[in-house]
Amino acid sequence: MKTNGWIAFSQRLYRRLLHLYPLKYRATYEEEMFHLFTDQCREAHTQRGWVGILVLWLRTLMDVGATVIREHLSDPRAKLGLLDAIPNAPLPWKGVLLVLIPGLIFFVSQIVQLTFLGRVWFFLAFHRAGYFLILPVLLVWLLTRRFPVWGLIPFGLLYETLWDYGRSFDLSGLPLLGRFFYQETVVLFGARINIYDLKFLLAVFVCVILSGMLMGYNARRGQISRSAWKWLGLYGLLIALQVGGEVYRRVVDLRLLAGQTKDLPAGSVALTDNISQVPLWYLYEALPFLLLVFIGMLFTRKYGGLTFLILLGYLLPTILFGRYGFWNEPVPFYVVSLAVLIYRFVVALVAPVWLVRAASVPGRQQPPFRLLSQLPAISHLTLLLV
């Protein structure tokens, strides 16, 4: 049977276009795609002649252009592959460089603190870097429908940035509901509560609910080992000790104020109120990390041990910059400055390389909790310092 000239030309051109795909993709789908295109050409030519062929090519070129880009970004063996690691193999160095970008930005900005622009650069990176670093991740995710491995650190960083922003967020700024929070206090379940405390209470409540749901989900799937439950218990004990220590300190301050005069000073009333706020403050600081651990477990099926990069992104700003004071001034570490600098360098640049270049076959299939008990000393030290 003689093939029509339009169809024959389209077949030759489409066969050449298929060479734009990565080799692995072409070896799997080339013949199937070619036969499907041939059938479409014959049907289009039968119905509308050369006009039908032209319309088919317009659709085909758009589809080929989009899928070629997506497959080249998705295939780690391709020159442009940037999304996934080859199974049971280290992440290609091009992916390692992308993973290192957040650490480089924060490490360089920490050094810039020593210049006259230090304070401006410090808080620009601390409060804004997460928004800018997540943009290319979202763009790639939108185009390819796959979350890139180098987006794990920006994801954790954005999570930390948004949670940190919650401290200064005003409930009265909420759309539609903001008008209910213009007063300094509101009545909740028959009790009067300060708007400032209500914000922390709502955040802690949501965090507890989500953590409980994810914990139950992973427990039913058998992804939380016995050692992981011990880690959870230790984490809860540390939170309880921190809250108890702060409450004890404030109670001692209250007694000292009461002992200085027969009448309790007016400031002691505020101090008493602050004691009741301590659990909310410390739970607001501690629970987000626990919630992020359970969120990260949702990524383990695809990324395995690389999921720890999410936690690294969450810890990155605090580890590199350290704590800062009430007036947003960085707190210096004069005594251990050299040790802290070395440790920050390891966390920002060495740890990401170690995580993505490790080629441990069984390690990639383990959930974060099981990995947590097997991480080297630097990871344990990271959690302890935070």
C-alpha cells in the first residue's frame, strides 16, 4: 500500500523529533509513540486532507515541546536532569549544586554580618530568603508535575519562615474574620483571653491536631519504630523540662517581688499572667519541628533518606545565624566563635553534600524516624543544639 506524501513526510519529521527525548525514555516509548502518531496522521488526512495534517502538527509540536522539557528535567541521566536521583546511586553533581544554593546564601550572608550592611543583610536573608528560593521550585513543580529533590531544603526553609512570621501576625488582619479581633481580649468558652495569647493558642491547637493525625496515619502503616517512640518521648520530656524550668524561674521572681513589700506590686499581676503564657510560648516553638518530621514522612516513598533535607532547611537559619535578642540584635558567640563557625560550615555545605551523595541502598528506603537513630553524631548534635 502506497503511503501518502504528507503522511510519509510527517513520519520522517516526527521520527527525528523523537530523538529530542532522553535515551531511556525513547527506548521505552519511541515505537509506541511513532505508531500512534502514524494512525493519527492517516485519520486526520482521511477526514480533512492536508489541513487535518497541519492541525495535527500544531497540537503535536506543543505536546512534544512540553514533554521534552519535562522529561529532560526529570531524567537524572540527562544533561539537564535536575529533579530525581538515580535509584540507589548518588545524586548527580548538578543536583548537588542546586541543593547547596540555600546553604551558600545563608553562609555568605552570615559572613556579610561583619560588614556595615550586616544587620540589614542578616534580616533580609533570615525573613525573605525562603520566599525567593521556593519560587523556582514551584515553577519546576508546575511545569513537570514532579517536586524536585533540590526543593526539599527550600520547602523546610519556607515552613520555618512562615511559622516565624506567625509571632508578629495580627489576627485583626485576617480577611472577613479580622473584625472580630479588634478588641484586646475576647471571650472563648466562657473565659476571657488576650488576643495575643489566642493567636498562639490557635497555632498550637492546629499543630497538635495535624501532628496527631499524621502520627496516627504513620503508626497504622508501621512507619514508626520502637526507637522512634523513644525519640518522641525524649522530645516531649525536653519540652516539659523547658516549660517547667521557665515557670519555676518566674514563680521565684514573683516571690521575690512579693517579699520586698507587704502589698504585691502592680507588676506582679502581669508576671502572674506571664506564667500562664509560658506553656503556649514554648509549645509554639517546639511543636512545628515535630509536625515537620511527620510531614517529611510523606516524602519518604519517593526520596527515602534524602527527606532529611527538609529538616535541614528548617534548622538552617537558626544554626547559621544563632539566636538574636529582643531588639533584633544578633547575639555574639565570642567564646566558641571558631567552633560555631566550623559547625555552621558543616551544616550549610558539607551536610547537604553528604546526604545527597550517600549511596546507601537500605538507608534510602527507611523512614526519617528509623534514620534518626542511625544518623552520625553531627545530626544528633544539630537536634540537641536546636
